[in-house]
Amino acid sequence: MRTDDFWAVIGRATADRPGTPEEVAERAVAELAAREPQEIVAWARHLDKVLAASATEDLWAAAYLINGGCSDDGFDHFRGWLIAHGREALAHAVRAPDSLAELPPVRAAAHNGAVFEAEEVLAVPARAYERATGGALPPSPAPPGRPDPDQLWDFDDEDEMRRRLPRLSALFLEPPE
């Protein structure tokens, strides 16, 4: 399976009927469950690659700021939310995490406290494989990566947050004294 094929599943799950990440995940599960088991496994391996490629420190900081904190699993779930918005949204966020301040739902979250997580998107291949075969998805040889939490800069350092993510900081942090 090629990367374009991976993203095509997400694209079809959002095309002409955008929805919540839960709805996107369900449509992707339905499509993948109709495929051969080895295709589902290949899709899962591409998901691992997408998660590894998006495992950047500043994207994690953006998730921390937007969601009012962000654990290891929370960072994975935040990236699931980004994946549900498609290839370009994820790629743009990885290249420039501060650009997330441009997204209307993120801007609204500064006022309404919404949290952006989509664990169900990460569960798509396991659910599809179980639906297709009745069994469990074979374990990944290399689980998705993320930065070592002990090596991250201090996300509670508001000055550093303002320096690295100025637009998101303007939305989510109190003005400096």
C-alpha cells in the first residue's frame, strides 16, 4: 500500500460529507473491512508511519496548549483528530504547528474549552481487521513513535511557549504582565 492509498481512505471518508472524527473513523472502518486482511495490515503500518512522522515536539506543545494539557496518549489522540481532517491539515500542522491558530474550531476552543482528540481514528485498522476476520490485528513491529517526554522543553514555560507558538499563545495564554 502506498501513502496515497492510505490517505485516499481518509479522503473518501470525508469527501462530500464531512463529519466528526467518529463518523470519519466509522466510514474508514467500513471501507477497510471490505478489503483483504493484508491490505488492512498494510493500512495500519502506514498509520504507524504517519504517527511517527508527526511526532514532533512543537506539535505536541501545540496540542498541550490547545487542549489545556496533553499526556502521551493525548498527543496520539490529538494526531488522530488531525488525521481525520486529512493529509493537508496534518502536513501543515507538522510543518508549522502554530498555524493551527488559523483553524476555526481551534480559535473557538480558546473560548469554549473544546478538546481535540480522536482515539477512534487510531483504532480504525484494529476495528476493520476484527470486522473482516473476527480476529485481532497483528501487532505492529514498530509502534508509533513520539518524542521522549523526559526530553521535551517545558510546556508550562509560558515565555518559551510564546516564543515557539506565538499565535496559539495569543489565543490560549493570558497576556504577559
